[in-house]
Amino acid sequence: MNLFELKKFFQQLQLATIQKKLYFSFQNNQDLDDILKILQKKHLIVGYTKNNPDNLVKIFLRYDIKGVCVIQDIKTVSSIRQRRIISVKQIKAFLNDYPYAVALIRTRRGILSINECWNHRIGGEFLVYLK
């Protein structure tokens, strides 16, 4: 998944949260699978289903008891023109400053959450963070 597709996915995710949709669909690929597993593990989405004939994934959003979406803010960091590389030392600083944020980093092991990067002691390209 290139940065353009990644940015498009998170734009659709943010639009779905603003419109208070229960779910939205997006084109399936391997990186998206990794991202969705992390979002589900961090309880930011309820889950997802794959529709093989259309190659679409239906992503179900999570809301609290008051009807407010759990995902409040999405910030994409890397762009096509400027990539943001984050080191292990910077990961520790980010975790200290934003303990409840979920950040996604593209590493040589694939797309990982910032906590997984800290546990493996690897840095990478800082893609996005969600609050």
C-alpha cells in the first residue's frame, strides 16, 4: 500500500467517523490487513469482514455508550513529498508524550503499532497516529 492509498484510507475512516457511520468499505490489500488487525487489537474498530468477489473490506467502527466514535482524531505524518523516519529514541519520547495515542509505523517487518516497535527496538517510517 503506497502513501497515497494509505492517506485515502484514513481520510475515508475520518469521514465515516464524522458522519457517524456504522461501517465503510475499502479496497483490500495486505497492508490494510495489518492496519485493521492493529486497530481491532487496540479496540478502535469493532472488526472487519472481507468480501472476496469484490475484493472489498467492510470496516465496522466502534462507538462508546454515548454514541461518540472512539476515534476522535487522525493525523497523517508522512507524505509523498516528505517521509518522516522515527528512531527508537524518538519512539520512547512519543510514548512518554502521548501514552494513549495509537501510532502506526512502517518497518522492515511490516506495519506495526508504536508499542510493537518499542518492544522490538526498531524504528521506521511514521505513518499516522490516532487519538
